[in-house]
Amino acid sequence: MEKNLGEIAAYIGGEVSGDASVTIKGLNGITEAGPGEITFIANPRYRRYLSSTKASAIIAPYDIERPPQQNMIYVKDPYVAFGKLLAWFYPEEKEAPAISPAAFIDPTAQVSSEATVYASVYIGPRAKISKGVVLHPGVVIGHDVKIGEGSILYPNVVVYPRCIIGARVIIHGGVIIGADGFGFAHPGRENIKIPQVGIVQIDDEVEIGANSTVDRATIGRTWIKRGAKIDNLVQIGHNVTIGERTVIVSQVGISGSTKIGDGVILGGQVGIVGHVEVGDNCMVAARSAIHSNVAPGQIVAGAPQMPYKKWLRMIGAMVRLPEYVQKLKDLTNRIDNLEKKLREGKT
């Protein structure tokens, strides 16, 4: 695809500063881009490359001054604009509806003729697969599972029986939906297994990254609400609720019966104990340990969690700990010497 800068600006709702007739053939990062490519600046740390990039144009926020001889498109949010351009220049190839004869489909399953089912897919009894669904090789769909329109399940996704997946959901390779929740009585002694008879419900427009796992509820449902985005290698325990538009970064572990509100952001490797609540629009820094409820709108960090600014002060003090230890030793020596002189003076 080739577009001139003026056409691109019109598409993303931006303003050109420079030569609007410049031809753009591709997109790239600011340090890798060359002639004929457009790049963007969203993070301030990349502003130092403004004058050295070889890109033919830069998408930038309005507060950046245009370098000499550089072409710019000014927009409100460069990252969003760049994402829109990526989809325009590199559209995904849509799967043609077809059902492979090498797939196993139970006679009682309902599979839309407008779905795409690859070889080596298993679809169990009474499952319902809507139009536009794409099931890649190795996908296993248990009995009574429902999958909404336009959802995509990449290779080796497993959806256990009775789980519900909404419309336009994307589930990446190796994800397990609906395995038993980790429920045992008398743990470490008898380990009596508690039957896990609930389901997983995934609402519309959720995306789940590769090799993540979502456990079924003991009773009721484990529920991931509309628009939540979950990264790779995330563990979601039984009866957990994930709010709308929440973002969960990789290697997060969420214990059973925890409730995560709407618009929450959990950084990488966050761990959350069971039966707590994280309120709407909270932010949790990477590698934090959540051990108690977090009120809506809070920013927390650390293990156990604390207000983010308090955590920063604590980390700052820890960095200077060797200095403080040396000062303490010096002060201790001075006190010892003073006490020694006092004793000698008395004698």
C-alpha cells in the first residue's frame, strides 16, 4: 500500500506540518524507520531521536516542535493513531468460512455454515458455534460450550464443558478455559477434592494471551467482563470476577473469589490473595502483592501493597541503606569513644 501524507492525516484525523505529498509505503519504529516510512512518538524518552530518524514522517503530539526538514502529522494521541495506521496498511487476512472434513464434530453440535473450522478440531455434544467463529487446529470444545459471533480461538485452545464465550473474543494459543478450580479441603493433610461444578463466562471483546488459564467456578461462574485484555501466562482462579476494560499484564496470579473492578490495570507478576476486592480504576505496580482490599481509584505498589508514593519513599530509603548503615557505624564509634573518654576522666 502507498499513501501520501495528506491522505494519512485525513484517515487518522491529524494535521500535516511539512510536505503533504510525501509518499508513505510502510510503518516502523523511530530508530529503525527509513525513507518512505512513517513512525511515531508517544513516549517522551524517544524525543531525542526526532532529528536523527530517517523516517519520511513522524506522528507526534501537538506539543512537539517540528525539526527542520522533517514532515509531521500532529494528533491528540500518537499511539492510537499509529495503531489505526497499522490496521490500515497491514489488514489481517480474513478466514474463508469452511469446515474441514478432518475436524471431529459431534452430531448434536450446532456449527454455523459461516464458521471456519480447521483440521484436528474437536467439537463436543450440544456445543454451539456461531457465524464468523474461527477454530484453529488443535482446538478442543467441550460439551454444551457456546461461542459467540466472530470469536477466534488459536491453535490448541481448550474450552472445558459448559463454558460460555461471547462475541469477538480472541483467545491465543495454549489457553485453557474452564479447568477445575484449585479447591481442596484439609490441604496438606487429606487434600479432599471439592467438585468444581460452575463455569467460566467470557463476555464480548475480551482478549486472552497465550498459555493463560481461567479456572471454572466451584459453583456459579468465573466471569471476565466485556473488553478486558489479558496478557500471556496469567492465572485466574475459580470464582474470580474481572471487570470491564481491565488490563492484566503477563504472569499475574489471581486467587479464588477475588473481585477486580472495571478499568483496573495490573502490572506484570502481580499476585493477589483470595477473597479480596480491587476497586474500579485502580493501578497496581508490577510485582506487587495484594493482601487486602484496594479502594477504587488507588495506585498501589509493593509486597504487601501500600500507596505508591509511600512505596517510592521506601525504595528510595532502601537504595541509601548502605550509606545509612555506615553512618550508624560511625555514630556508634563516636559514642563509644566519648563514653570511653568520660570513663577515663572519672577515674
